[in-house]
Amino acid sequence: MQLRYAFRLYPNAVQQAALARAFGCARVVFNDAVRAREDARKAEQPFPTASQLSRKLITEAKQTKERSWLGEVSAVVLQQSLRDAETAYRNFFASLKGTRKGPKAGAPRFKSRKDARQSIRFTANARWNITGSGRLNLPKIGAVKVKWSRTLPATQSSVTVIKDAAGRFFASFVIDTDPGADAARMPPIDRTIGIDLGLTHFAVLSDGTEIDSPRFLRRAEKKLKKAQKELSRKQKGSKNRAKARLKVARAHAKVADARREFHHQLSTKLIAENQGIAVEDLSVKGLARTKLAKSVHDAGWSSFVDMLQYKAQRYGRTLVKIGRFEPTSQTCSTCGVKDGPKALDVREWTCAACGAVHDRDINAAMNVKTAAGLAVSACGAPVRPESVLAQREETGSHGLSTQPCAA
């Protein structure tokens, strides 16, 4: 399985200027590739191949006065930008044919210098390396200071440098995990659990455990409101407005980071303590169109379930998703009789058939576990092989060494 490990970068002023040039050159090459293919489409001519685009937009463009500044950055960065454009078109055509899984991919669009996220990628051909002092040495940029939060478990073949909306820089490494080390870290256990996700409590487990919802966005609303108000009062195009926008972006990034950290810690804990986990396949998009939209987005259920899914596959656990129309809140977990729908303000009810008194959320979690078959199935059921996208990071150490990474 491939995972993405991200580490914070702290480039100096000169290195930030060099990174800005690299971001700009990569963006120009990408836009030139999109424009060349759009011109060919309008002229009803065959699309230029990747080699033709490389020769025209990079090799020959460097010899011209208008694009001579492309030689100031690593050629690998420009080649990878062309590959990104090629991948974008491939995904678009595969989506049109219906051979691509997931939501439909749109046609590639031009990138803007005002985009919230800028990135460049260095492969092994660029001869980047990690110095003996733990710095990331990038061609035509220099040795950039890195905050190593953990050791990298495998050799890296490429690195992606990312600048987010808050002005922070990250180095992202994609590595292949070691199945043997993962199995040793979390051996099989004889325990299963059902999870009922909610808003009052983020999660209620079938064993009665209640996990409070941190509500990171709600807690930061006052600070966000003040920062947004200051931004609205600044003149458009001014430097003060740019500073205010950065302040708003940093406030939102702080909320997102705290939520991601909470999801990682909770998902890792549940995966480590349970062999089988059952969750409900909630319609987050549908709930986000109701009056509970802000609270639903603040909870981040989809992100949490995605973490459970790839960690379950990584560590040999079983994750089962039950249908969203399963009447988990209407069924008695003791006798199995369906007692009918109940209003959201009914948090406790008594079964009319057997007289059992149920807490609404705990009863739903028990029914989720039963509906998934984990209550009667043997532990250690095989996990279905599914493709898992590389994750941005696994925040926190999770028991791994946090010593600085050496070359």
C-alpha cells in the first residue's frame, strides 16, 4: 500500500523566491499544454503527443526570448507538470467512457497564480537528496530546513513540494508500506465494534463508549468571524488585504489540522483495539443540504470513515459499511422488533415488545454491529482488496520513532 508522509518545510527568503519561480514555471508549462491541446481540438486535429509537447513547450521554448526564464528552474519540474496535464486528460477521457471509478472528472482547466494550492514534484532524476544534517536539498533551490516529525520507513523515489493557502510549505513523500512491519505492529485480536456517528457525540460505540464531538469549527467561530470582518474592510488589491486573507486562511488551516489530528488518533485507536468495525454509510452530501450543514461539515464523517478504511486494509482489519436505510434507530437490539420511527429529540425509549430501555445512540451502534454480521461472524475475516489512495499524512507518531530523519 502507498501512503503519503508530509513534513513541514521552512525555506528562507531566497529559497521562497526560488520556489515561487518553480511554481510559476510549472504552472505556465501546464497551461501551455492545455492550450495546445484545446487548439488542436478546435482545429479538429490529433492531440499532440507528450514528446511533441515536451520538445515544443520546454526544449524549444527555452531558446525563445518570451520563455527563456524556464531555464531558471529544474527541467524535471517542467516535465512533471506536463505529466500532470497528461494525467488530467487521461482521467477526463476515462470518466467520459465510464471506465474511471468515483465522481466524474472534468476537462483540465488553466491554473492561476492565485490558486490556493501550488505544487511541484521532483523525481530521482532531479538528484534531490536529504543531507546529513536533515535538510532537503532541492536542485536550483538549495538545502531547505525540514521539521521531521517521524522517520520515513522506506526509501523515497520522489518528493512533492506544496504551498497551501495559509502560506505554509510541505514536503510530501509517497512510500510503500511494509506488510510484515504492519502485521507485527497490530497483531490480530478477538474484538469487534459497531459505531454510530452523530453530532451530539461524534461517535457512540456498541460497548457503550461515548466520544464527544470536539466541534473545532464552532469553537473557532469567534476568531474566524473577527478575521473575516477585517478582511472584508480591506481594499481589494491592497497589500493589507493580502495580509488579512492570509490571516483568515491560517485560522481555517488551524481548524482543519486539529480536526485531522482528532480523526487520525481516534481511527488508529479503534483499528488497534478491534479486529472488525462496522459503520453506517451516511449520505453526507444530503445532510449537508439541511439546516445541520455546518455541524455535519464540522464533524467530518467522510474523512474519518476514509481513514478507517485505508487503515483497516493496511493492518488486516475488517471494515463493513451497512446501508444508510437500515432502521438502526427504530429496531430493538434486544428482541429485534422494529418499533417505528422516532423524533430526533427522543434520546431514550422503551421497547413495546420486550420492555427493554434503550439509549438511542448505543442501541443504534449495537444494531449497526449486528447488521454488519460482526456480532456472529468469526474475527479476522479477510478484507476485500480495494484500491486505496495515498493519504496526505498520518498525524502524530502512533508509536513510531520521532527521531530526526537522517540521509
